[in-house]
Amino acid sequence: MPEIQSLRASVVLAAYAESVIDAGRVLVVGEATTPLVERLLERGARLVHVVDADPTRVAEAATRNSDGHVSFAPLGPGGLPIRDGAFDVAIVENLATFSEPAQVLRQVQRAIGVRGTALVASPNPDCRARLLPVVDPGKVPDYYAFYDLVTDVFDDVRMLGQAPFVGYAVVDFAPEEEIEPILDTEFVPGGAEEAEWFVAVAAGGGASFEAFTVVQLSAREVTGVGRSDSQEQQLRAARAAERQARDRLAELEAELLRRQAGAPAKERADRLAKLEAELTRHEQWSQKLEDRAATADARADAVQAELDAAEERLVAMTRDLAGARADLEAERRRCREAVSASEAARTERAQLAAAVAAAQARAQEAEAALAGEAARRAADSARLAELQGIDEQAATDIASLERQLLERGAVVQSLEQAAREAARAGAELIAEVERLRTEQETLALRETAEDLGRRNVELVADLQAAHWSLAAARSELARLRSMTATAATTVGTSAAAPDAVADGVGEVLSIAEAAVGEPVAVPEQPRAQGPATMVATTSVETEQTVAAEVEPPTER
């Protein structure tokens, strides 16, 4: 037997088509090292003929082959080197590996004749995940292109889908009645996996197949955990040798029966002894083969134990790897969170930098405003100093005016006293005039009245001058108050001290007015009339009044 490659999806077809493969001649179109060959022999195939487009692979397989039921041949441009209708079943493992798939299908149709059965497989190009890998997928046609290729050659075609089946079997070890399998597909979306392969079945002889078949594969072979390649080869060689020994034993028994029927007794006895000796030798050889097979099985069991231990270690390592992956994922999450925090901090730093820049700009603006305010305050300070000088000068002037007012108040009081005395003297004079009127002393009284009038005019002039002085002081006081209020408004400070001084001066003026006996009125034209004019006017009016008072009554 040639060296067998790993498990492939095509081995399922040996179980699915067992009803037509048993005791039949099978043509395999694919690779010479395919594991399908051995599976076909296990399912009862009488002859397996493999054709491969690679001559090197065909030569290697033929060199390694030791089974008389298996043969190999290259697939050349001239077609299959076989006669028409020589095979009962033909299996094309992967139609996509051939550059001329239509020509290959016509040769297969000619090899099986009108009564043979063909199973043609092609991978599904839309399948996203596969249970077993596809070797040399080639140019894969889609479902409709594949269907057209097959139906152009074969008349009766049924399309099948080969999907993976993964699960567990829960089995009763001691059932009380016949087991009826129950298939549960609730865990699979849609009830079935996606088809990995498309299989076209062309049955010209009326062969029938099940509509739904589940073929169980060895989990160790599927997952790659199982016997080593050398042990698999030894086991397969022992099984092939056992099949050859049994075939040879069957042939010898048939030959013995034929010869027993036509040979003499002595010759039959001799031949029977020889055949028995040969049978004994073959039985011994079979026993040796069985011993070798048992040894291989024992070795396989030992390796299986080692593989079980390795599997346990693998499971432990898988758990550790899962924990490490979980730790790595947690660390990745922490890193992502740190990166997010760093980005947030970077954004916040940029915002703070912008805020600092804005604050610096505002600080510069505030500094400029402070510089302007300082300049304004310096100007205000200078103006305040100037106003303070004016206030000091005004205070000095006010103090001088107060002194003058006090002095003039004293003068006014003396004048008032003199006026009162003059009035009293006038009353006395009037009484005296009345008394002297009869005494013809009018002339002397007139002279005395004239003297008193002149004196009164002088006193009135002095009093009017005092009034003018008070009016001028009040006007100066109003001007100083206006200047002080203007300075207080400009500088923003309190003008309480100047106002207090002004209030004091006002109080002095009020005292002076009370002493004079009438409010001090400011004349309408103070500049146009001087004190002399006013004294003259007052003197004339006073003289007229006195003259009227002292004029004696006319005689009746």
C-alpha cells in the first residue's frame, strides 16, 4: 500500500455509497495517496483503480503498493487507459483540481457505462469554515456552474450537500430494547451547518441512496490527535497481509475441492497432505501476522496512553493559555483605558493651555488697563494735589474772611448801637421840636436835625458797606464750594473738610445778618455802583426823611 495522507472529507463517500461499493469495481479519480482507497476496501470493494494527473505521484504510489486489489494509472491527455463500462462505481474526489473538468466527466461516464454510478464532489466556494482542509482547491466553480458541468454529461443527476457534523453521543450502556437514535440540532442555527462540499450523484443503474445519512469520523483523526503515521502504516500493512492470506486460503481451499473431485485416492491423499501442510504454514503465517498486529495494537495502545497523557497536558496548557489570554485581555483593556485616560488628560492639558493663554491675554489686557489706570491716578493725584493747594488757599482766605467778618460784625454792632442811639436821639429831638415849636426854636432844631441827619447818613453808609462786604464774602464762599464739589467729583474723594469750613463761614454770615437785623441782599449791579454812590443816595434819602419828620406843621 502507498503512504497514506491525512484524513479527507472524501472518505465519507465510501460509507454513503457502501451499497453499490460492496463487491464492486471502483474507479477513483484523484490523488494516488488518498486515504479513500483503504476506506473503499474496508467497505467491501473488490477492486480499486486510482487515476491521477500527476505521474510522479502515481509512480510513487505504485512502488509502495503491495495490495493486489489496488492499481494505479496516470490520467493523460488521451483519457483513461481502460475499456468502456469496466467499473461499477466512479468517485471524483475534487472536480475543481482538473483544468478540463468536462473532459474528465465524459471519461468517467464512459468508464462506468450506462448502469454504473458516479459520485462527483466539488468544494463550496462560499463556505467560511471547514472541518477538514481542502487539498489543492483549484479553480472552484459555484453551485450552478458545477450543476451545469455534471448535467451536460449525465442524464439523471441528484445534488447533495456534505456538511460537517460535530457533537456528542449520549448512549445507554445497558439498553432494555433496541436503540433508536435521536438527532438534536437545536444548538445549530438553521438546524444544519453550512455545506462544505457539493456532491452530484449520477445513478444509471437505478441505485438508491438515503436522503439523510450521518457518517461518524474518529475524533482523534479529525482533530489530529491519534496514532502516529508509522504505526498507522504498520497496522494497515498487517490488515492488508491478513486480507491477502485469507484470499490465498480461499483459493487453496477451492483448488483442493476441485482436485479432490477428479484425482485418485492416493494422489488426493498426497495432495491433501501437501495442502494441509501449506494450510498449516499459512495458518502459522497468519498467526504471526496476527501476533504482529497484536504487537502493533499493543504499541498503539501504549502510544495512545502517551497521547492521552499528552492530551491531558494539552488540555492543561489550553486552560493555562485561556487564563493567560484572559490576563492579556484584561491587560489590553487596562492599556486601552490608560490610553483613553491619557487622551483625556492630553485633551484637558490642551484645554488648560488654551485657558492659560486666554488668562495671559486677559492679564496683559488687565496690565494695560492697570497702566492706564495708574496714569489716570497719577493725573488725579496731581490734580488732587493742585486742588489741595487750592483748598489750603481757600481755607486761608476763608479764615481771613472770617476774621474780617468778625471785625465787621463788631463794627455793625457798634453801628447798630449808634443807630439805636440816633433813633432815640431823634425821638428826643422830635419831642424837643414839638416842645420848642411853640417857642420859636425851629431854626436851632433844624440845624441840630441837619447835624443828626449827616451823622445818620454816615452810619447808614458804613452799614451799607458792611452789607456789601458780607455779600462779597458770601459770593466768594459759594465759588469756593463750587470748586470743592468739582474737585471731589473728579478725584472721587470726600469733600467733608471744605464743606465743614464753608458751613462754618455760612454760620458766621448768618450771625452777622441777625446782628444787622435784615438779610444781606446782593445788589443787582454791584460793579456798576460803588460805595460812594450808594452813600450819597442814602444820605439824600435820609436827609429828606429827617426833613419831613422835623418840618413843622403849617399854620392853619
